[in-house]
Amino acid sequence: MSFNVLNRKIHYWIAFGAAVPMIVMIGSGLLLQAKPLNLEVLQLFIVLMAFFPLVLIGMMRRPNLTMAAAICLYFVARHLDWNLSSFPDGRWSLNPFCWQLLFVFGAWLASIDARQKHALSALQAIWILLVAAWLYLIFALVVTMAGRFLQIAGIVPDSLLDAFAPNQREDLVPYRVLHFIARILLFTYVVPRDWRGFRRQALQPVIKCGEEWLPVFCAGVFLSFAAHLVLITGPNLLAMHVLVSAAGISIMTSVAYYASWSKQQDRKPIPRGQSMTRSSIHRQPTH
């Protein structure tokens, strides 16, 4: 074997060894085993949407049974500690076996029939449940603020802070589910489905952000890094948090309107003169 051939083989194996980590990283990303920073929600959404056809079939045929199966899966996953592994180590930050409960619950609410809607209306007519929901939301707000700001930490006992303040997002702790249900109960009671306020100009930015959720989410990922930098280098004041949040919401709303405007431009028909000019250009013979 000549020296040149040996030298080429050595360079080949060096290049191959350097490319293996990149290949493994790309493969883990395609298999959703990577754990990208601030992209856990999008990663979770991909998995849930992949299995949504099965959920949709269940909701069309047996919605209550499908909802019951989702509840059972939630409790079994929490009890048996089910989760997906991530690359290079660890587990998913948002456990899909647990977070599917909220996803299926939203589909169940959208598919309930008239009798079940009447039952929900009857529950909303019980004023004790409405008061309990309001009190629970206020309690959650106070505990969350006390865990973040020392100015109001003294009004909440340490035992409550130790029980509720940890950010246990991975397995969707039950008090998060109760918080979600309380918000749905109050929102559907205060805001009916045919509320005229949805047509008001003040709510159009919120609706637009919901319609263009993907570009808004992507912009929010980058803005979160900038906001974190501002908050850790600036004063730890409530006013600073409010100012940074307001700036981020304004930027993401602008992104939503730009994405909507860009789609409208793409849908506009090409004028007849321009289309004929383009077609004539393509038909010109080449020499």
C-alpha cells in the first residue's frame, strides 16, 4: 500500500469520525429525541398531532369513552413514571403521556352534543363551583407571585410554597389540571360562544395571534432569550417584568399581522398583463 493511499484512508476515517456526532445529533432530532431549549411545546405538539387521527375517530364515535381512556392514561403514566427518553440523556420536559390529557380534553369539549352541553350549563349554574373556581385562580396567582417576588413572599406560608411553587411541568401535576378546568369553567360562563365582543377591534390582535400561532411561537422563542437577558441584568422589579412582557407581546402581535399580510399577498391573483408577459418569456425559443 502506497503512502498516498494510506494518507487518503486516514483522512477518510478522520472525516467519518468527525461526522458521526453530527449524524447522531441530526438523527436524534428527526426522531424527536433531542431536547431543544424552549421548543418543548413544539416537540410535544408534533407527537400529539401524529396521534390525533385516532383521537378524532374516537371522538366521532365514542367521545366519553375516549375521554375516559385519556384520563386513565394520565394516571397510569404518572403512577408508572412513563416518559420518553431524550438525547443525549434525560427525559422529555413535557411528558406526552400526561400532557395528552389537556389535548384530548379540548377535543372532547369541541365534540360534545346538546345533552352534554346542557349538563355543563347546569354545572355552571351552581354558584358554589363558580366561587370555588375564582378562589382557586386567585390562590394560584398569589402563590405564583409569592414564589417569584420577595416583596409578597411573606403572605404565603412556606408549606404552601413548598407544595405549589415548584414548577412541576413534566408530568402535569393535578393542580395544573384543576387550574385548566377552572379557567374553562369561568371563561365559558363569562364569554358565550356567540359573544359579540369577538368582533370588537380590541380583540382582533389576540385572534390574529391565535390564527398565526406558529410564526408567533417561533418569534417568542427568540424573544424569550432576549427577555431573560434583560431580566437577569436589570432590576428584579415587578414593573420590569410587566414592561418586558408588554414589549414581547407587542412584537409577537406585529409578527402575527405580518404573517397574515404575507399570506394575503401570496393569495392575490396575478394581473392578466403580468401573467401573459411571464408566459411569453417562458415560451421564447432559445438559440
